Amino acid sequence: MFTGLIQARGWIEGHDRDRLTVTIERDRQAEILATLAVGDSVAVDGACLTVETILPAGFVAAISPETLVRTGLGRTDQRTAVNLETSLRLGSKLGGHFVTGHIDGVGQLAEALETRLAWELTFVPVPERQAQWQAAIARYLIPKGSIAVNGISLTVAACDRDSQWFRVAVIPHTYAATNLEQLQPGQWVNLESDILGKYVEKLLGRSTSDATTPDAVSLPFLAEHGYL
């Protein structure tokens, strides 16, 4: 489990079919490596990976075929800088929102506009991943809802009616401390929808083993039972 509050940036230095080699930025190496151990989980651009080897300046993490399909981590030609967050520990402060590290799909930056108080970033589907966006991203986009972009906990400032784009407002500190400042239009980002929305959808839209539970909570059902 993660919070979406980035601890450091890193760089993918090596990539093969099932492993990534990540170097942590110099001024955060000591802090991250002090408590990192083999077998630990680290969110790399939001994707939960397992550490296999500790290096003097970073680590080697396993990466599965499913992760490569769901994320943009295999596209190191387009993005080498990554955001890093170690897993939440008992007693740690809770900020951001609950982030699982299980990427739902990818999007791409459409535009980045600097305003007086923030950067406004707009993201749209990747054309060849449109079906993935519709199935796993669009249905959970709501204004003021949460979404993780490259592992960063952000709030949806706006989205269109069909959820074919969404916009986030990023404060200058977050923008400068993550790889968002390096994004160019067209570059891919990893997206994880809010897990709370997924559970609500399942609970309201599907029946359980309880025979008294309806297949869906609808307006007629609520009216029949005196809620409307």
C-alpha cells in the first residue's frame, strides 16, 4: 500500500524482459536505502515492484509481463526519469490517498499550462490503448475525485462528460519534485484509479451470496423501500 506522496526521483538505467535497474537521485539515496531491503515493495512511477537486489545507488526490481502491458515502464526510450515511493509502514503519516500500486492503464499528456498558483495538466487516452482507458480509467473519473498519475496522488480538477480527458492542478512543489516537470505532450503516464470507486461500483452493481441483496441499487428499489 502507498499514499501517492513521492519520496524521490530515480532513473531507469537498465531494462530487460523481467527486471528494471533503478538509480535513486543522489541527495535521497541515503534516506531511501537506509530502510530498503530485498523483498520490499517500491512504487516505480506508481507500479508496485519487488526489490530483488540492493545496489550502492539504487536497486534492481522484478517486473512482470502484466506490468509491462499495463504501464509505460517498458518505454524507456520516451521516459527514463521515474517517481519512487517505498511502501507504507505501520505508524507512518497518512497523506494523499490509498494507492495500491496496481496500474489500471496509461494516458498521455495533452498540455501543461502554468498558472499563477499551479500547473494545470490535461491528460487524454493513448489511441492504441483507448479500450484500456474506457474499461479501467474513464468510469472512475469524477471532479474532485482522486487519481494517481505516475504514482502521484492528485485530485481531478475537471473532466468532460464522457471522461475522454481530465485535468489536474499541481502545486509548484509537487511539479518540481517529481517527473511531471519533464513530461512533454504525447508522453505516456501510468494511471491508477481510486480504489474506493472500484469497491463502490462492485457493491452497488453486483449481487452477493445474500439472497435479499438486489442485483443493483436503483431509484425504483430505493423508492420501494422508503428511501425516496
